[in-house]
Amino acid sequence: MEYAILFLPLLGSIIGYFGRALTKFFSEITTSLCVSISAILSIIVFWNGIEKNNYNNHIVFEWISSGDFIANWSINIDPLSSVMLVVVTFVSALVHIYSIGYMSHDPHKPRFMSYLSLFTFSMLALVVSDNFLQLFFGWEGVGLCSYLLIGFWYKKETANNAAIKAFVVNRIGDFGLAIGIFLIFFYFGSINFNEVFQATPQFIDKKISFFGYEASLITFICLFLFIGAMGKSAQFLLHTWLPDAMEGPTPVSALIHAATMVTAGVFLVVRCSPLFEYSQTALNVVAVVGMITALFAASVALVQNDIKKIVAYSTCSQLGYMFFAAGIGAYHVAIFHLFTHAFFKALLFLGSGSVIHAFKDEQDIRNMGGVRKRLPYTYIFMLIGTLALTGFPFLSGFYSKDAIIEFAYFKNSILGNYAVFVGIFTAFLTAIYSWRLFFKTFHGLYNNKNIPINDTHESPTIMLIPLFFLGIGALLAGFIFKETFIGHHNNDFWQNSIFFLNEIKHDHIPLWVLLVTPILVVIAIPVSFYYYVINTKILEEFKTTNLPLYNFLLNKWYIDELYESIFVKPIKKLGSFLWKTGDQGIIDKFGPDGVSKIIKMISNKAVRFQTGYIYDYAFVMLIGLSILLTYLILH
């Protein structure tokens, strides 16, 4: 069963790609069926783990063996990986089904479906690994597939640029991850999770120097691993690729931002909790970066106009929640929010795709509005997703998001108190920008001048079925699994897959902590409706009077412009200089161009001796004979 979960998406990808010439629907049916079977089997494995405590590690084959170094290709099933299997395969299966309708007019849909399945396989290889090398393989596989999918419409320059940007930024993070793995192998002599984690207490006092800075070995390892997580999960400073990735087809956005690529960083930190627990410095860095990311992304989302970019920044913000939850030591809460987030975020992305489909690829929410009656099912599903995202009481997001704030309060530290404030404030901002998107899309006046309102239509059934299942998850996942994931007996479920050195005790919590976030979330609904539907002039006036602030948020805190000035332009100038001066001016001049010039010059000189007259040749021969005789006489 475990083998089928991992390799069915790979098989579907291969058959789908090479079988695309058979029939029009062969690839989409094959890939969707393989991933769907993998999803059903993942749910069975997850349930067997809960009911029967049935976990094991399957060694598929010995991958690398060199001296004492052995790396196996494994399928490691434990509570943490079983949760990730359900998230990845379930969302991926629904995205595959959704893509059948969404990509129906694309001539390259078979290739697209194949890429989706390969992406799923790479993520599965990552989450079921029992060593850092297999994890890195899956990590890079996910990065490669994201490049192929983001740049799928390669004839668009913006899509190509976005794919390259995602690839380059992630390589920066991956370099940090690679250094972390090298350090682990060099000092621990192993890359197997169990061996490394068991040996970690022996290296607590080990110090190393890095570029003149001396610190704990464990701290250095954790910080480098976290750099990898920052790149993959689009945390502040390495986040710039994520909004641009919206250039890819909407199903790609749902898969990347809901269940797979961006959650890999959170999974890495939680998987490596036995390392992070012994470095308070690293945990503090994780928490601070998470808080900054949550606040930054939420503030930027307030003023964006592209429907997919708003949801993308929302993803970035929610990942910030997960990281500062992990940073305060509440790893199980981080995974709980990852679990619930997958449902409502995939729902929002696919719902946005349904809206874009209705508006014939229009993505600007300023050109929408007043279509709730034209898109009744999409309207309901987007409403459920918005309520869950904002943390409306008793929906999935409410249980996981409030749990993060509560555990931050129980941390009872300065950092924990900051996390509480950031969590509450960000939750309020999340509610504001989420309802802004919802109201401007479905309520108010119809604002599209290019498409008559009667031309807008509901999506086909094949696109609505995935929304239905995701809607159920967004409604019920938090309530059903709260006790299992973060309840008083959560250790019975997580066992050794998550390590707590000093577990945060969930005690009695003040009433204000319980109520403040839900109250703000509920208040945000009428406030947003008033300002974004009834009286929009107030915000326009505010924007005019506070234009610098508006431009600051609209331009994403000018991070991209900063990188352009500090890195991109200087590197381009350096490259141009080396090309013109070094390559053309020196290497070509004195290398191939210089040699060819000399040979040409010699040839031109030699040609002059070829006159065609016998007396010239006789004269030359006479001179040659005279020189030869002179030489012989003298010697």
C-alpha cells in the first residue's frame, strides 16, 4: 500500500506524458486516477495509524553505499508523514480533477497533467524520507517541477521571468539547506534522521567558528536548515518569488500554495524538532521571521488588486503563523494549522480560478463585482473559504489559528507575548483583506466594461466537485481533528515524530485571549462591507491623503526594488563588464580571434608570392639554391 502511495503518481506522470498521443483524454484520466488512488490509500494509512498505531519504515532499496556511508530510499510512515501524505495527495487529486475542466481548451493539457503528477511524486518522496539525502532529492524535485509549472505558458515573457525568479530564489535557500546537511554529515557521520536525532544531545556543547563568528554547532545547523525552509516556504526576504508565481495556471497556484511546495519548509522544521529544541537561538530566529512574514504579507494583501496575488500573500501570511508557532515550540500546532490551511486555501485558489474562468481570464477585482447570482456555487464555496481563512468561529481556521495564539500566550515569554499581539493584529488584517476580495468580487456593481454580465457563467461540474470536497474540509477538519492533533493527549498520536524538550502546557486561559480574535474577525465583516461596497469614497480619499503609505504597501515594501538595486543591477553591470572586457576584450582578442587574425595576415602575405609567372618562381628557386650551396661550402 505504501509503495502504491509513493509510486502511483510517478507512474501516472510517465504514462500520461508518453501516452498523450493515444487519445485526447488518456493523460488526464490516467494521471487523475493514479493520484486519486494514492489519496484514498493515504487516508487509509492515516486512519490505520490513529486506530491501530500501525506505523513502519519500508526500505525500498539501498541507494548509495560508500564505505561507512549508507543512504537508503525509504518510505517512512509515522504520524507526521501520514498527515502530510493526506494533505498532499488529497489536495493534489482534487487539483487534477479540477484541471480537467480548467485546462480544457489548452492544447498542452496532457503535459500539464504529467507535470502535476511528477510534482506530487516529488513532494511525497520528500515527506516519507528517513534521511536528509532523500529529503533533498524530493526538495529539488519539487523546485524543478515548480519551475516547469509556473512557466508552463512559456510563450508569455512574464511567466518565464516568474519561473526563473522562483528557481533562483529557491536555489539561495537550497544552498543553505545543503550547507546544513553537509555540517550534519561532517560532524555526525550520518544523514539518517534517527541516528542524527539520537546523537544530538552529545553535540550540545560543541562550538564551531563560521566566518569569525563562534556559536553552537546545533545552532549553525538549524539556522542553515531554516534558510532552506525560508526559501521554499516564502518567508520574509526570500518571499519575492511567491506572488510572481501566480503567472502559472490557477491549479498550479492551488497545488503549490496549499499543500505541497510552500509547506515543505514547515515540515522540515517540525521534522527536525529534535535539533531545533536544543537551540533556543534558532527557535527565536524562526519565531521572529515568522511574525515579520505574517504581518508583512497581511499588510501588502490589503491593497493588491489581482485576485490570485491577494490569496498568494494570504498564503505567505499563514505560513508566517506556522513558523512562529514552531518557533515558540508548538510544532504540533504548526502542523495542525498546515492541515486545516490546506483545505481552505486550496478552496480559495480553485474558487478564484472559477471566478477567473467566468470572467474570461480577468484577474483584477476592480473589474468584477455583482456576480453572486451568476456564480451561485462559486459564491458559496468562496464564502466558506473566506470564513475559514479569517478564523470565523467554529470553522477550520478558527481552531488552528486561535490555537497558535493561545500557545503563544502559554509560552509566557517576551517573544511569546509579541507573538500573541502579532497573531491577533494579523488575524484582523487577514479578515479585512479577505472580505475586501470577497465583496469586491461578488457584491456591489458590475464593473467589467469588456465582458457583458450575461456572458459570465458558472463553472462546469468537473470544476465544482473539488470545491465541494474542499468546502467540507474547510468546515469540519478543524473540529474533527483538534483533539487528535493538539488535545491533552496529543502525544498519543504524535509519539516520537515530534520532539518536545519542554512541552508548552495548555492550562486555563484568560477569557480575553479566547474572545479578542473572534470578536475582531466578526467585526471586520460589517466594517469591510461598509467601506468596500456601500461607501467606497472614504477609502479613495484615505488613499489620496496617504499616498506614500499606499504606494509602500502596493509596491510590497519595495523589497523587489531594493533587491534590484543591491543585487540585480550590480550583477548585470559586472556581467556586462566581464563580457565586453574579459571575454571579448581579452580572451577573444588574444585567443581565437587573435590567432585567426595572425593566420589571416600570414596567409595574405604568403599569397603575394603566388604571382603565376615562371621567371618569379625560377628566381626564388635560384635564391634558395644559392643559400643551400653557401651553407654547404661554409660547413
